[in-house]
Amino acid sequence: MVYLLTVSVLRRIPRELDAAARVSGAGKWQTFRTVYWPLALPGLAGGGLLAFLASLDNFGIPAFLGIPANIPVLSTAIYQEIAGFGPQAFSRAAVLASLLGAAALIGTLFQWLLTKKSQNHETSYEDTAPRFTFGKYRKYAEIIIWSFLFIISIIPLTAMAAASLSPAFGAPFRLDTITFEHYRFLLAGNSQVSGAITNSLTLALITTFAALVIGTTIAYFRVYRPSVFSKSAELSIALPYALPGTVLALALIFTWMQPVPGWNPGVYGSIWILIIAYITRFTILQGRASTTAFMQIGQSMQEAARSSGAGFFSLWRKIMIPLMLAGLAGGAFLVFLSALAELTVSALLWSSGNETIGVMIFQFEQAGYTTHSTAFSSLIVGGMAVIGIGLLLLKKRLEKRGVTA
């Protein structure tokens, strides 16, 4: 998260500032300290905040690894209180959620204080050409990076795939013991699994479409029609993402149990509360992507089109949409994958018949069916990899068309 936000900021820092510092006698490290570091601070702070919130908010990792080892964190403590259904369960969960929300707001305030005095000398153009090389140390840097990638990604995914092909968890992995029985059970013998896949795909598609419409509309007014209303609208869709997922889920439970005293609309306990939660939580991802896409289209290009006689619809059809498609597709892809793999909110809001992929994997693991959970996880990782590769190829094609346009 830190990388994705920081690299974009660094690429937008004009090379002229680097050249001016070098001409004035500054060395590499002094240039980094006096030019790049201050200008990259907003990206670092934004990425650091997201990493902080993601760690604070994460439910899946501490649930799978912490609950069995009796290592509680706030997110799992809230879940266990709600799952306990005691007389004071919701009251205690609300107290824990308040603590979690306060920590998230303190982190957000710290980021604001860190960046409020930062200078902005960025351009709308991303310069992807290298500005620094390792020289003779390149091969050592590559060895370190590939070793790190191998340890954190390749080994765990290989171990998971091997466990999914073993007859039982802990059994030695050998060619003569490989079995696809767990995959057969998931794909052909369990209606709950197929229902969970259908539910997650439906939720992801609805969320992506809603976020595309709402997020892009707010981004348009934020960039081209700035006002108190547009700033407030952006804040309204950003706040639910800044809050931890368990806090948002608990707030939705209290909201939709009885929005009006004595009246239950039937939202809580149905798939509708998941739809509301997903749209509320992930719209900001599309909003930020759409804002970036709008900012990359200069006002001079639009004014040139209008002076040439282009009307509103012609401007959007021939210039705006072709140039924005890559950015919109990237945001939609992020929203889709985030909704498809969501667990934190779903763990508190799911109901019978409305299980999602994340909930089913979690239930398999909780029940001791580790081979089923690893097989299901392997299927999802493979499916998301295929979808990701397809959408990345589509994004590149759209970017090429945008440059041509």
C-alpha cells in the first residue's frame, strides 16, 4: 500500500527540481533529503495510514492465526463478543468498537498533521523513466528482492496448494498420495460452497457498478466543480473506509436492527445489509481512481475541443471516456477484488443462505476442515489470478487506445 501510493507521487515530481538541486551542488542523498522526501511525504503518509488502518482493521489473519493460539486483537474480540450472544454481548462489542474507531481516527489525525504543511509541486504526468540505478549492486538488490518475494508469497502459496492435495492435514505430501477429493467436494458436493461463490460474485458485481457510478460522479464534481458540497460528499464516502470494518459492521447492525423504534425493515439478516456495507465501504476506492483519471485530463484539452465545436456528449464520447477508461477500469478492478475477497465486514453481517467466500473458508477452518479451506482458497487464488491477468491486459489495451486518442 505504501509503495503504490508513494511511487505515483515520486513519478509526478518534476525532473527539473532534481536537476536544479544537482546544479546547485547537492549530492544524491542531499537531493533526496531536500527535494524528494518533502514532496513524497503526502504519499508516504497516505500509504502509511492505509497500512496502519489495514493492520488495525484486519480480521482474517488474527482470526485464523490468533484465535486458535488465544492471541486476541480488537477485531477478533468484537467478533467473539457478537458470536457469544450473551446478554451484554452487543454492549461490550460497542465499547471495543469505539476503542478501535478512536485508534483509527487518531491515525488519520496524525496523517493530516504530518501532511498539512507539505508542498505540492507535482505534475499530472507520470514520468516512469528511472531516476536512480544500483549500478554494480543491481544483481545483489535483485537477489534480495526476489528472495523476499519467494519467502512471503511463493512458499506460502505452494504450501497451501500442497495441503489442498493431501488426503489429510499434516499428511506427508507425495506423488502417490495426491488427491483431488477436496476439490470434488467443493465443486460438486456442497451447495453452500456454490451458493457462497454466487453470493460473492453477485455482491462484487453490484458493488463495482454502484461504486463506479457514485464514485465517478463525486470525483467529477470534486475535480471540475469544487465546492463545500463536493468536499463533504468525498468525506462521506471516505470515512467508512477509514473506520475499521468491524466498527462499520457493528454500526450497520445497530442502524438496521430497528431504524425506527418498533419497526424492523428486514434488512438485517438478509443479503441487503451486505450490499449496503460493501457499497458504503468500497466506493471510495473507485472515487480515488476516478479522481486520478480526471486529473490526468488537462483543462486545455477540453477547452480545445469546445473551441473546435465539440458539444457535451461529443467531448465525453471522443475525449473524456477514451482517456479515462484505463483509470476507471483499474478502480473497478480494485473494488471488484476487494468485495470478492471481503471477510471483516461479512463475518459480522452474514446470515444463513447469505454466506460469502471468505465466510465459508473461515467456517471450514474453524470446524477443523483445513484441507477443504486450503482447497477453496487455492481455487479463489487461481480464479482471482486469471481475472487479474485478464483485466490488466484489458487495462493496457485501453491505455494504448487512450494514448492514440
